[in-house]
Amino acid sequence: MAMSGNTHALDTQPKTSLKWEFLFELTVLIITMLFWKQWRGATPGKKFVHIKVVDAQNYEDISNTQAITRSFGYLASIFSFLIGFLMIGLRKDKRGLHDLLAKTVVIYDEERED
């Protein structure tokens, strides 16, 4: 309708709310942390492709602090015009901004269930 010149069509669209956006992001963060604890560093997608997130120093499971830092690092990567994600393709160690901030690395999971 807006394409046909009816600019009032945009007025009827639902208004976005920062409160609901914050609640959504918080929910995603909590669910992600639960998956990391349950599946030792892997969300369902990472589990499917047999990779997991570990501490970059000792290759052990990450802490909750690292999980939260990594999640906020995604936001930093997005707000930097995706440069944080492009780093993955440009760096030899394949770590993005979120990995560098959280001191994590993504590795292949040796404990595959074949």
C-alpha cells in the first residue's frame, strides 16, 4: 500500500519496543548459555556440524563470563559494519572479534557420535 503512494499504511505498522528487543536478546543469551552447559560448548547448529567453542588458552570448556562476552562480541561485530565477522576469513587462526574478546576459539569436536 505504501508503494502506491498511501503513506498512511506505514502508520498502521506495529511499533517496535526496546523493552521487547532487550527481552528477546536476554532470552537468546540465556538459551545459548544453557546449550553451552548442556552440550559442552556447542549450540544445536555447532553440534550438527561437529564443532564447539573452547577456551583459547587451554582448549577446555568456556566459562559463563566467556559465553556472555562472546555474545556481546557478536553485537560489536555487527555494529562495526560486520568487520568482526570478516576477520574470520582474513585471520590465519580464523577467530572473529567475538572470539578475540572472549578469548575463545572454535574447534572440531573430537567426541563425535558416529
